[in-house]
Amino acid sequence: MINGLKKLGFGVVGLGRIGRIHAEIIKFKIDEAKLVAVCDISKELATSVAGKFGVKAFTNYDEMLKDPEIDAVVIATPTFLHKDMIIKALENKKHVFVEKPITVTSSEAKEVVAAVRRYSMKLQVGYMRRFDYAYKNAKKIIDEGKIGKPITFISIARDPGAPPGWAADPKLSGGIFLDMLSHDFDMARWLMSSEVVEVYVIGGNYIYEEIKAKGDLDVVSINFKFSSGAQGIIHGSRKSAFGYDLRTEVLGTEGTVYVGSNIDNMFSCGLKEGIMYQGIPWFERRFYDAYVEELKHFINAVLKDEEPLITAEDGLKVVQIAEACWKSVKEGKPISISY
């Protein structure tokens, strides 16, 4: 018990890099949580990680869900497995934290939304940027009206290289729009406090023949409109020669906020008074702290019976935007989105 609240027992399924990070955070960083078990189809991996953290090891997800010590699961498996795994967890009365994106298709996401409502359990999608200090600063400044009315959202997202394994297949991952740029869609909706209602995409294959062969794109430019009347631009590339490159800005009528600017590499804000920034290094601090904060938020939402910041409905809307982007590429025209 912590301050009168019980510790939330967790099982983590999918022990790739992000799954192991979540397990480590639950084990060592959050007093209100208890890591009970880990699960992976690789017995060697499950046993190794379980031994490192002193918890139970499972290779069968269904068996892990039967453990009465587990109140919630972290699902960090490949995206194409998410829908069935989420619904099984909900059926077993387990709360769910699922890595982004929620599912591969909007029809699957709608099934998840319905299941969350049916079983009255909590679900949070892992869009950790909402918990990063720089994006939170940007959101606060925009919401306080310091940049006036937000009129343009701009994001640049470039990965160091092509995705490995299953993630390279758009049928399994959702491709560049869902697997890679869904973070940017979530940020656009959140920072602008408005829905994306139309997208127009120019995209192609400029770098990787293997990505082209699988039916994905490696460079895209997305122009879009918000329900507020504001506009947006997202540029995505599967390759950045010097490493991971992420930048976001919101232009308002009275100023601009920058995340990942050249001043701080993470956050700055240009107002009429000048440019302000916080000199905090961004690599290790940025993502690890955000992962900790998103799990803390989810745990508190469960323990206090509150709605998580990023719901199944939020996850669904991101998938719908990604699907509209694919349709725009195929039809070569702007595509309207209705939710």
C-alpha cells in the first residue's frame, strides 16, 4: 500500500527493446507499481529478463493473464498482434497500456474501443511525447494563449534507418504513416486542440528498394487541415544521415513554439520579448523520462479511477488519419476524414 493505495501488479508482454524499458521502469522507478511477470514467445528471452528482475517468466500470454497478482498489462508486441491481445486482457479484467499504434486498422481499433467500454477497464496508448518536458512546455504555452491563435503545425521526423523485421511490412505495421508518423499525428491533435479533417500526401521511394518492394514509402510530405481552420505540414523520412532528427513547431498569430530547435535541440519559444529556452540535453533524458511519466500517469489513472490522457479513442483517430494518408497517396488527391 502506498498512501492508502495498493500497488498495481503488472505483466509485460513483448520483450524487445521497448518492452524491456517498460519492465525496468515498473520494477525500479514507480513506487505504486509492482512488476509481477514478463512474457515473450522466446523462452530464453523471457527467462533471462525475468531472472534479471526477479519476477515470473511466461511464454504463453493466456497463462500470464490468469495470474491473480496481475492487475494490468503492458503490451509491447508487434502492432498486428495488438487487437486480440488487448481484448483478451480486457476480458480477463486487466487494465491495458499498449505501445503505439493501438492497432493496424481502424476497424480493429473500433473493436478495441467497444471492448474498453464493454468491460469498463482503463486503456492508455503509448504516445510518450505528451509526457516529454519540451512538448509539455509547448502545450502549456499554447493553451495559455502566449502565441496567440495557433494557425500552423509543422513537424519533421526522420529516423536513422529503415525499420527492421515485421515493422518493415506495412501490412503488419501500418507503414510509414502509422508505424513512424503516428506520434506526429497525435502531437498535431494534442498541441493544436483540434482534429485533422483533411490530408493530402506526396510520397515516394527514394532510398530503400526493400521498403519499396514491401509496398511502403520512405519519404513523405503531408499537408493537412484542422477542424479549427488551421493548417499542418509533416515531413517524414526513413533515413537521416546524421541520426534521429525530430523537430516540431507551432506558429501562432503572436509567436511560435519550437520543439527540437537548433537552440536547445529540444525546446524554445519565440515571442515578441525574444527567444527563451531551457538548456537541457535531449537524448537520454528526453525519452526515458517520458516513458517513466507516461507509465506513472497510467498507474495513477487506474488507481484513482480516472480517464487516461491518451485513450482508445485517441488511438483510433490516429489510425484513421494514417489510413486517409494511404488513400491520398493511392488516389493522388486530398482526402477528407470523418470520425
